[in-house]
Amino acid sequence: MPRVGCSASVGVEESKPKLSADKLATVVAEKLAATTGRPKPDIACPEDLVGKVGTTTRCKLTADDGSTLGVSVTVTSVDGDQINFDVKADDTASPAAN
């Protein structure tokens, strides 16, 4: 899988900006699909993303063949209720579990 990195901005409707794990997974999948020109991958994120610069979380991409790839999400800026973040996929996938 090619090395992938991208940025995203998502507006949220709370006084303390936070993006739910499910919404984060959806946005990360959309951004990776747009960057690679491939269908949206299966992404799972374990926790909500808090809108604080420097906050990071790890999501997991699961490919059709069952292999997995880690994806780092890092908050780059927060503008009111808008959380801006970078997405970077790991260089190496883990093989599918047997």
C-alpha cells in the first residue's frame, strides 16, 4: 500500500470540540479514499478525538485481504468548533491473522 498522508477539517457542535470515534473513522476513510483514488477503506478508531492541538489517536485500517495498517491522526489546529487534523498511514501493513 502506498504511503498516504492528508489533512481534514471537521466542524463539531459542542462548546468543547470533540469528534466521535465513529465520525472520525468516517472522515479518515473518506480522506484516505480521496488521496489514494481507491474505495473507502474499513477504518476503526478506538476513541473520540478531542479538539486540542497536538492530540493524537491511532485508528486501524483493515484491507479486503484482512491485513491491517495503523493510521495516526494528529490535531493541527482548532478554530472555534472546527477541528483540523492530519492523517498519516503507517509505512508497513500487518499481515492478516490466520
